[in-house]
Amino acid sequence: MTKINANEIVNVVINVLISSYGNLGYASFKIHSIKPNGKKDRYVAKYSFIPRDGENERIYYEARVDIKDKKLVEFEEIKEKDLENDD
């Protein structure tokens, strides 16, 4: 398995979010965990942010990131309680 580079994973997630939502600001974006998912070059990142046009409620996501291709493979909205669940 490829050695994890958290910075690359975070950058992929941030780039996708910025292209979808615009600049989120650093105070509202948070990475909760990054773990390998058993496939070469792929990791699971759990993160959250508060959208600018939202009601100041944090939205939680889980994303599978391919660091070799530097792209999100898939992502889904999760609940806050899912942050502690193993993948």
C-alpha cells in the first residue's frame, strides 16, 4: 500500500469542495479522519463544513479519494454519529 500523504488527500477534497461551493473559509472546514480503505492509492476521508448559504449547520461527508489520480472516487453525506464508525 502507498504511504499515506494526508496533505494530498486534503487538497483533493478541498479542490472538489471549492469547485462545488466556492471558497469555504478555513474556520468552517474540518477533516475528521483519513484512513486507508484497502485498495491501493485509495483512502477514506471524513470531513465537514458549514456552507455559506446554509443555516450555520455543519454538513458531514465521507469521501473515497484516489491519491494517484488526485480525484474523488465517490462521496456521500453522512451523519455526525458516523464520524466514529469504522469504514
